Amino acid sequence: MKLTLFSTTTAATVGMILTAISCHTATVNSAPDTNTPSELRVSAPFADQTNQFAFDLAKEVNAEEGQAKNVFISPLSLHIALGMIMNGANGQTAQEIQKTLHLDSQTLAEANATYKNLMTNLPKADPKVPLRLANSVWYRNTFSVENSFQELLKQTFNAEISAQDFTNPATVGAINKWASQQTNGKIPKVIDQIQPDNVLFLLNALYFKGDWQTRFDAAKTIDSPFKLATDATTNVRMMRLNSNLNRVFRDTYTAFELPYGAARTDGPGYMMTVLLPAESTTADAVINNMTSAEWTQLQKDMTLGMFDIGLPKFTLTYEINLNKALATMGMPTAFTDRADFTKINSKGGLTLSFVKQNTFVAVDEQGTEAAAVTTGGVSTTSVQLPTLCDRPFVFVIHEKSTGTVLFVGKIADPTKYNS
């Protein structure tokens, strides 16, 4: 299937800074390549646990942002970045990070094996759907980073490590240039300046671009009303599609899948699953009630049938500081002077000063199309009214065969570019 110049593009970067309580230094990374889709393996426990992390994060961020704001986060990008930080932590700090990531039932070695597999093989899961994962660590050139920590990040996370002069303004430009290059220019800036107590930055970049298997016909896109959370309405460009789609009907929401890439015989690949709340409830309620168990059951309950849908076109840039969300989720110590990051520098005295995420998403008619998926089900033959996403809705971009959730979003107002 020919890839268009621009279809659906999503990109995320996670930035973390370690601040010296009485110390100094930092590092950088690059992207994976090679290997075949058949080598991509994610254990069921890891998938279930990390999906629970994804929905826990979505709940915290959505609660922080409020009902009327768009939200778009990458749980995968954050998970990988925190995985790097976890490998530099000791004691209670490490335990809290591991528990927050829902990896407390796995050993660090087991978690690292999965991270390594994802870094190497997830970008190759579907040759028709470009995906890039990259990690970098930047540290102050007067600060000492343990060799064992550097080697682990290189070997497990394919991380680029770089010592830089943090007093040189060009370093800010170099870090932002790396983020921009890894996300095809969609995330042009992740930091504004380097503070005197900043000694190390860890970044993960995730870039995704997929065409729908079944494209929306641009000639059928029309102006249509969209009901906001405030009960006011705004006009949106509503794309329309009537095709064989996997879908499921719940009392509180309707869900349908839009596959990316070419139709596959070796199992499902990348999907966008849209969750449209019932008229009697809200997108916030859908997020708050979603769990890993419900998500897994949702995948099993999907059935294939003709489905007439409407999905707004939208483009969104988003930025959020995640300190509060992560502390609430179970890792407060990392952000205090009680933090233990002695695996990064044996002298200690380090704290995690911030974790933030910048994201971008654009959805249009070429973004990806729905085709048959290898899912057992019963096709409905009854005539149904079109299912229009004409009110706030939730969407999840994920790799179905491994259960890996890449992004979670809520569109409260498709006409808002910045949120």
C-alpha cells in the first residue's frame, strides 16, 4: 500500500531532569533498526501491567486537565523513559518507580529484557506503518555518570550518551534539535533553558505514522455540529466511512477499530480504537472506568460487521508536566531530596526535578483505513443509524498483537489545535 506524504502522525517526547542537591552531569540516544516482526514478543503479564499504567496515567492527567480540555499522552514513551530512570535508582525510590510502572511482580532483568525487545522490534512490527523509538541522555561534562549505568542504557535502551557543556547556550539547541529530528519536526522544542542545578536529561522520542487500511473519502467530509462538554456546539469537519469494522457495543460506550497499514495474514497490527460514550455519560467517565481487564475484554468482544461512522478531523499539540500525576500514582520520593539515584552517581545527592511530555497528533482522511481483522465475530445485519463522534470521545493507538498502548487521547473540542 502506497504511503502518502502525510496521513496520521503522532509523536511524543518525554523529558526528565535530574537536579543535583549537591552534585553535577548528563547523556544522549538513537533509534533501533533491524529484526523482523516475528521477533516482537511481549509477555501477557507485562502487557496487562503496562496497560494498567496507561489507563492510570490517563485518569490522572484527565482529572488534572478537566472536562473541557483535549488530552493526548504517550504512556509507552513515558514508560520507557521511567524505565531508564528506574535503572538509576536504588532503595525506596526504585521500588516506588517499579510499582508505579506496575512492574513490581517482575524482576528488573525481566523488565529490561522487554524494554530491549520493544526498542529493537516494535519499529519493525509493520513495515507499512513507520514507527520510531529513540532514547538519549545528556549530562553536564563536569558531572560523573557511573559507567555501569551508561552501558546498561546503551545495551538495553539503545540510548545515545553525551557529555555536554551545560553553560553553553548551544546545548539547549542541540537537545531540541535531537527531539525535532527524532519526531520529523513535530516536536521542535522540549526545553527552554538549563538551570545551574540541572546535571542530566533523559529523553525518549516516539514517532508514529500510519495510513488507514480503508481511507475516508474526502468528498464525503462535511461540516457537522460537535457537542462540547459545556453543552455548547461547534462546527467540525466530519469524515465519514461505511465499511466492515470491528466494533463492540457497551451500555456506556460504543467502540470501533480503525486499522493502520496493509491487511495482514499474520495477525493484527496497529489500530486506533475509538471509544464514543453513550449520550447518558461522558468521555471522562469512559476514561475513569477503563482498566486493563476491561481493555482486554474489549479486544475479545469485538465483532466484524458493516458500520457507518463519522470521525472529526483534528490536529493537536499538547504539553504537560507529569510530576503531580506520577507522585499521585505512587512515586513521590523521586521528586524529593530523599531520592536515591546512586546507580547514576554513587555519591548520591540527586533528585528528579521534572518529568514532562510534549505530544502531537493529526487525524485526516488518509490516516488509516479499516479492513478485515482476524477476529471471530457475528456481523449485524440490522439497519443502524450512523455512529457519529459528535461529542467528546476517547481514542487509543495501540499495537494489537502485543497489546502495547502507544498513545491515549481525549478529544473534547476537535477545533482546538493547542491544548
